[in-house]
Amino acid sequence: MKRSSQILLIILLVNAAVKAQEFAEGELSIKITNNNGSTVEIEMELVSPACWDASTAYPHVHNMTDLFGGGTLSTSQNNKWLEFYACWEQLTYPDSLTFGLGYYKFTARVNGIIKDYFYIDYRTSDLPENYNTGGGGDISITFNVSAGKFYEGSTQNEFPTFTTIWDERPWIAASTLELPNFWENALVLVNDGNNHPLLVWGAYPSQLGIDHYNIYKKIGGGQFELYAETEALAYVDESEVIISGASQANETVAYYKLTAVYPTQGNTLATSEYSNTVSTRVAGEPLDKGSSFSYQNELKRFSLFQNYPNPFNPSTVITYHLPGNNFVTLKVYDILGREIATLVNELKDPGSHSVEFNASGLAGGIYLYRIQAGNYAETRRLLLQK
């Protein structure tokens, strides 16, 4: 009898050691707390157009796959762990699902009612080789049923609505160099929580890094035009309002795609091919055709748009919108903040205005343009390429 107890103790200790090891390998674990018997469902949904697999045996080999599209785990217990394992662990346990290198949404429902959600980006080829560097790659989250919220670990800090594995675990890099066909599957569009389109993408696979990204947009059957420029991996288009549910008489569709601008070995800048195109239903022009403002511009109020074309040589056009009569100054500066040109310095009527900037006498490089209209001020960057 004593020997049987010793064997049972050894088995329990081994199981505990195995479980502890698993928690250092990249899984996302959600603990259900303060549950009074309600049915809690956690849905994992692949939002990106594709995901990639990974393996500890071949850490630098990643294949596109549809094996990890998502699923739902449920429980009515309190203090119950629901486990979402990284695909390279190749583990199967009750109350578990497996995810790949993709962009995922996690949604919590209590008795069928949505309470909270978050998005997390795992699209990096730095996994799985660096999952156990600097403290592990696992993420522990609590879903508090009574509060209806996700929290970081056992803290009272709400888990971010939009995050990435490289934000949560800084020792993991945002690299897509080893993900085949990444750029044509990179762009994702989701609701930012305020009914504006949020564009999210992964890093363009360049050995020398990225200078910036160009965002192209078109409305309805129009033409794509350069809309914005950013160094980030996400962008919110506050000028559009997403429509869901039944169709509306004035709705239209907004389309987006990207290019990446990156340095070359010769210290020049190159532009990538286009990413995939994403779209969403948005509010269109108001039904009152007598109005001189679009619905989007009324919402946006003051707007300074990205110059087009960009990069340019030698001239480009800068467009801005005003909600009312305003004295406007629009100036161009070099990267050191020295004033180069004054394009506008006068009272302007409400509406859309465009002005041409000719840089034929300037050296190639990055310049800034800044608008001041009342209390509104905004600065954007333009690139003169010679």
C-alpha cells in the first residue's frame, strides 16, 4: 500500500512538471473566475486571411495552413482554465484548442451574450524559436464573469482590446521573413470599437527594415488614391463609419490596400507590391443632395490628407477640409524644422481645398507639411524622390 502511494505521488509530480513546462511554451490560457454556474463560452476566431504553422523540430520552416481556424470552448465551472495551445506544441487536452501564426479574435459570451473581446497578432516567424527567451511565450488571462471583462493574469488591469505577441512579450520580434506569401495576406480590417475601420498588418518581409507604409483607399467604384502614410502596423480611418446589419439607402463600400517603402542596399528607397485588398460597408453621402458636405467630412471636421502622389518628383498636391470659415496657414518644413515654403496664408471658406507644392529646386528627401486653422493643427510627412 505504501509503495502504491509512492508511485501515485511520483505520477502526480511528473504530471505537474509536464504542465509547468507547457506553460513556458507559448499557450494562451484563460481562467474563468467569479462564475456562479453561468455557461461561459470563449470563441477563438482566425481573422487574418491566412495563418502559418510552426514546429520546434523545424523552427525556420513555416507553411500556410487552414488547420487552425478557431473554435469555441465552454464551461460552467468556477476557476476553470481553458487552454489555447500554440501549434508547435502539438498537444491535445480536454478543454483545449490550437492556434497558428495568425491574427485572432477571442470573444467571451455568458449565457449566449457577448461580454468582452480582444484581438491578438501572432504573425511572426520569430516563433517558436524565441518563445522561451526572456521568460517564456505563454500568456495568462482571467475572464471575470461578474465583471464581464478580460484581465491580465490575476490583476485588475484590463487586457488590451488590440495587442500582439511582440507587445505582450518584447523578447519576441515582429518578423515575417520566413512566412511564405505573407504580404498578399497581411492586411486585416476590423472595427476599432467606435465603428471606424481599423487596418492591421504585419511587418513587410524586408531584411533592411521599413521606412514607412502607404495606405491606399477608394470609395465605391472610384479609383484607389494614396490616403495616408504611417510607420506603424495599424491605422484607424476616423473619416469612415462602419455599417452593420440591414442595408441603408446611403451606404457604400470603402476599400483599402498597402504598399511598404523600404531601404535597399544602395541606400535608396523602394516600394513593394500591393498587399491584399480589404473592404467594409460604410456610410455614404447624405440623402440631402443640397448639402455641400459629405457625411464623412462632417464627422471628421478638420482634415489634412496625405499628399498625392507620394513619393513625388517634382510636384504633389495637398488636400484639406474645413468645417467652417477659417484663417489657414499651410507650410512646408525640412526634416530639421526649417521653413521651406508657405503654401496657404489666408481666410478660406468651408469645404475641400487643394494646393500644389512644387519642389523642383529642392534636394530629394523627407519633408513635413503642417496646417494651422484656428485651434486645429496637424503635420504629415512627404517624400521627394529624385
